[in-house]
Amino acid sequence: MNDNDVKLNKAIELLNQRGLDGLIIYSSGTCSIMRPSYLHYFSELRPFGPNNAIIISKSGDITLLVEPPWDSIRASEKSWVSDTRGTSDFLRDLTSIMQELKITGSVGVVGSREMKHDIYNSIKKEANVEITDDIIEEIAREKTQKEIDIIRKTAQIADVGFEALLKYARVGIREYELVAEMEFAMRCAGANEIFLLMSSGKHNYEMHEPTERRLAEGDIIIGEFSPVYEGQFIQLCRTIVLGKPSPILIEKYNILIHALDESLKQIKPGVPASSISMAMNKVIGEAGYAKYCYPPYMRARGHGFGVGSIAPGAALNDDNKMIIERHQVLVAHPNQYIPETGYLACGDPVLVTDTDFERLTETEMKLYAKEV
Amino acid sequence: METIQPTLRIGRTVWDKINMPEVEFQKRIDKIKQEMKKEGIDVLLLYGHAFNDYGNPCYVSNFIIRLPRGTIVVVTQDGELELMFEGSSRGVPFAKTTTWLKDVRACGDISKEIVKYLKEKDFIPSTTGFAGLRQLMPYNQFQLLFKSLDQCKIVDVNHIIRDMRMVKSQRECDQIRRSSRIVSHTFDVISDTVFSNMNERILEAHIFKAARLEGAGDIRVLIAKPLKAKWALRPVEDTAISAGDSIIIYLAVEFERYWSERIRTFIVKDSSLVKPEFETAETLYKRIMKRIKPGKTVSQFYKEAIGEIEKSHAEYIPEYGLGHGIGLNLQEPPVIAEVDTNQLKEGMCFTLRLTIKDTTIGAAMVGNTINLSKKGPEILTN
């Protein structure tokens, strides 16, 4: 049985267990770092039209419906789902497939947060709706070798992105030009998409989209560099100084590296995700910056990443009690505002192993300085 | 055209106050308030979502969201405008550098935040205008908002802003001209580049870099190989591009919020992209363009365009349509279709596309962004 048969059988088993007539896995074609891409995970198709759905009946019939209609050619080539249909009238065709597959009692809906009012209401007219994102979350818990390979490749692309940053960061280049060079390097290395926030200046307050600002001597460049490959995000957070870093910057950055090391020591299957954040905040708090560890200065100490599930969650903080499990991917980042230096970026992505964790990227964790 | 939306808008993000000064937004607001008064609206909610549908709130604020989430601008008859976006409060200072609005709030769930705001400002009960909410807002947020405003009279007033946005001001046309320049420049770069080991992904990387370095905020690329038996426009793959291939490239670029698109067909010769001879498509395209005239309905223009295609005996491929309006949204009204009864007017900007079968290269596709000016239709992406 191949990986896709396993996914489908598990979905059928779970929907039958819950007494559902069928399952709809929906996507509005957007991809967010804060949410899983359920349809992409299940079908292996990266959707892009405004409405896309997989419809599964309790007896195992499965259809992939994509809008616009011309995307059905790509969908049938990329996805393992053999019944792939294109539509220019999504509502009409979705409800007609529900009727065809006899989904009339209760239907589980995955990805409902992306649904617009009219789609949700149309489904509701056909069957009782139950929100069942957890069905895919459950299936996605165990990662296949193919998924692990994708994770490793994405991590390599992140390393390539940082190399480009180091190469092109120089006095006079504009922020958006620097991002263009990083993006070029990561796309050439295979990235489908890039999530990238950065800032430059003598004292940064937050990371943002690139502006026209030209880099100057003494600038601190901070960034979260997150390529996406086959739906998988991996994030690397680093800080570079253009010129010689000040002793105080070195001292404060070392606190963050220590906080990262302490937090990584917590990572192993069975512990709550909050332990990562708590360990980080303890180090930074003891250094005198406890107030800056919480909103409005800080929101999260990392995120989970994945295609079918982002467990242990979109925000690793002291309140996140989700249990860390094998094969989860997360970034731990003590990115921190420090009054003496401004906002600094420091973080590494890891894969949770049977016993602890594995750092996914090769880029050394240190404060980088580039001669000008 | 449907394209892949980015996960984050990572291009140049600025507010150029010369290109788009505050007075431009004030004019729009004054007009909106007049329309609100005519329709008895106390408070108007302009909603936008992600990177394909940010137009409504952006039209009055210049704000564009960084993540695929929601934005609302609240317009009242007397008060200041309020901008709310879904995101962290740390993003507010940067957001304020890209908008003239003073009141900017970040929130986790925009439906809850808007209800809180309307309560604070005593707008419950009121006559509340919705623009874009029913169509674009995720259903759970829409339901919460709708229920929470059960004491309000809700009026759908999409038409107010849609009609205003359909006819562009001179400054808007200039912005579309600027994004068109980037589109044209990018095509020049890729036509002049000799690629070694040409592959679709590397080609796309070059396209992105060329456009980003010119200041593109958002970029969309689709590709097709029409010599294949089954083909369609699609995102790039890790597939080689070989000598003899014919390739259609769709490129859309957003510069300072405004979009432009262009489509061209190439053949691959050695390691370069070369423009093939397809006189039929180009001549036909010019003939269709001549039919664009202010005062005609879009429907009438559509029928005339189809008439020209039939007269030419070209085999038309209808999947990608003939085009639509373009501006703050990559796709906006009017839609060049039989059912669109809007009138063509000076100041409109739209895409005009033509796809026809070709015995040598499979299919030829031509597309441009056009401004309907006093002098007639002008191609901005030549």
C-alpha cells in the first residue's frame, strides 16, 4: 500500500468512526505560515484558484474539484486523485458531487476557516456540517520518508538563502534589492515560495517587508528567512552587522544564543511545547529583560511547521501545552527586543527525533559580522 | 487570471507620497461620503482579504496587508477613518508608514474587533454599509459580525466603491503605467538572457529578480507549453525547457499597489527565448483593439471581438477569456463578457487577451494592459 492509499484509508476509517457520510477538504488557494495546507497535504496538489475541494464519501469514492476549470489539467498530473474535475461554477459542482456521492446526512469539513459565507451555506443546505480539521491533523502526525526528505531539502534552501544574504549585504544596497538577491538564490535552489521578514538599521524595532532604505555602515540586519518547498516552510533567524559589532551587541546576542541552547535542550517527545518558551524566557528574564519577553514586545518563541499539520502550533509560548511528538518540525527563536541594541533575530529549525531533536540547517548560530 | 498568491508579500513596500498623495485619498473619501449620504448609510465597512482582494480598503488607505488575512477601513460621515488589520500590534508602526490614516489597529480577529469598535462609537444600532464582507470574509467571521449587528440595518453597497474603482484617476493610470513598465522591462530581460540548462524554475527566478529589482511588490508568473497535447497555464515546475519548445509566459506585477499584466508566446532557440512569427494572432489582436471605444457597453465590445475572431477564421481558445479590469486587484470589473453591461469609459484600465490555435507552435497567446484614454485604447505593456 502506498502513502496515498494509507492517507485515504485512514480518512475513510476516521470519517466512518464519527458517523459522517463524507469529508470535504477545502482550500481557497492561499498558503499561510500560520496554518496547515490541508488540501495540498492530502492531494499533493498545490491549489491556486479561489476554490478547491477534495470530496470523500464514506465508501471511499474521492473527487478533486478545482477552479478555474483549466487548472484540472495540472491537477490531474500532479495529484494522485484519479477523479479530477475542473469547474467554473464551484458551488453548483460541489453540491452536485455531494449528491452524487450520497453525502446527505453529516459531512466533515476540513479547512472551513478559508471558506466564504456562500460556500459554507451551500454545504450546510446539503448536509449537517461538522468541523473536522483534526481528521487531517491526525493523519499528518506520522510523517512519511518523502515528507522528511522535503523537510531536509527545504532546510538546505534556507541555508542557501542565508549565504546569499551574507554575500549581498553591503553598504548602499537597498533592503528590497537585498531581498531580491536572496529570493533569486532560494528560487534557483528549488523554493516555490518565500516568507521573508527583515529590517535594517542601528536600532530595529520589528521585522517587516523590505523598504527602499539603503544599508549603511554599522547597520544591524535582522531577518526571518523561510523558504517554502512543496508546501513545507522552514525558518532560519539570523542577525548580521555591517562592520565591527559593538561589545554590548556581542554580549546581548550571546544571551540569545544561550537562551536558544537552553530551549533546545527541552525538546523531546512527550514534553509540552511551553517548556521551549519557558526555558528561553528564563534565560532572557534572568539577564534583566523579563518585561520584554511578553506582549507587546514578544508574541511567540517559535512556530510549528508542516503541510498537513503545524503541531505543536502557530505560536510557541508559555501557554502552549501541546505535547511535542516525534517528527514535528519547529523553529525555536529567541528573537528579542533589547533596549540597548534593538530587536535581534536568532533562531534555528529542528526536527523532533525519537529521543530529542536534530538541527535541520547547516548555518552556524552566531552573530555575523561583515567587513565594510 | 487566477494565479498563485504569495504566502507573504516580500517586495518593496513603501508609500510614495508623490505618486499617490493624501489629497487623492481625500477626494475618494469625499465622494464615498456623498454616496453614503445619498443611500442613508451611517457607517461603511470596506473589507479586503489577502493579496488578490485588498482593493477596497487600500483604495481609501493605501494600506496593503503583509499576510493572507483581513483588513477593514471604517468610514463614517463625521469621524476620522479607522484602519484595522489582522496581525500583531508590533506591525502597527510599519503599517503607519504606508498609510495616511492616523487610526490604525492590529487585531487577532477582525470581526470581533469591528464589533468592539462599532459599540465604542455608538454605531449599534445604525444603517451599516457592507462592501466586500459577504463576498470575501471567511464565513465564521462573517456570521459573528452579522449576528452581532442584528440591531443594525445592513445594506450591501459594493456598487459604490466598485463603480468608483472601475474608472481610474490620472494618478491611478500613472501607477498602472509604472507597473506596466516593470512588466515590459522584465520581458526584455528574459528575452535578452541566454540561459544555460534552461529550466522553468530558473526562468521564473530570473523573472522575479528582474521585476523585484525594479521595485515590484508582488509578482505572478504562469507558464504553458502549448505543443503538448494537453496544456494549460500553470505555475512553473522543475521541468527542462528545450530547444524547439514553444512557451507562453504570463506575468503580472504589482507596483505600489497597482497591477499590470502581459502575456507573450516564445519559441526556444538554442538557449534563448525568441518571438515567433504569428501574424494572425497579432493582426487579429490589433483589429479587436480598434473596437474598444468609450460609450460602448462591454457586452457590445465582446460581441464585436468575437465577430472579428470568427471573421478571421482563427480557432479561438476561450478558456482564458478576453480580459477584465485591472488596478488595485489583478482581476476587477468590468469583465469582457457577453453578460457585462458596464459601459466602456475613459480612464478604465483593463487587460485584453487573445488565445488562438496555431499549427506550428500549438497556440499563440497575446495579452496586454490597456488604458482607455482620450486618444483611445493605449497599450501600456508594449
